[in-house]
Amino acid sequence: MYWYDFNADASVLEIGGGYGAVTSLFCEKCREVTVTERNKERAVVLSERLRDYDNVTVLSGDFFDNSIFLYWSEQFLLPPVSAVY
């Protein structure tokens, strides 16, 4: 995904960060990254891998759990949102 022209001022939501292969790219290219990982062990590994980035928030849990969804919507859904598939 290095070829994609990310908006440097973008806020990114990654659902299911796994071990962070794509997350680190988002951290390098975008202003703010929030990543969810429902597997607690992977979330710990993800947090460790991303510890040098100051623009990332790792949330452990299922995105569709109300607390994570509410966190995201309160923080980021006020401006228009675009998705990359």
C-alpha cells in the first residue's frame, strides 16, 4: 500500500490490526491512527510493535462492542469519513 496517496491529515480506523503490518504504514502516512484488535494477545504485540509512534491508539476488543464503537464515533465521526477498501 505504499503506492496509495494517503492524506497526511487523515484519521484512520483500522478494524482488526493483527500484528500491525499495515498499521505501521498508516502511522507513517497519516496524522492519527486508531486500531482495534479483538484478540488480547495480538493487541499486546501490536502495542509493543507500535510503541515508537505517538499518533496511534490501540484498542483491545471487538469493534462492534459498544464501548469501542462509541469511543470511535465520539472522537472521529464528526467530520466526513471516507473508507479505503
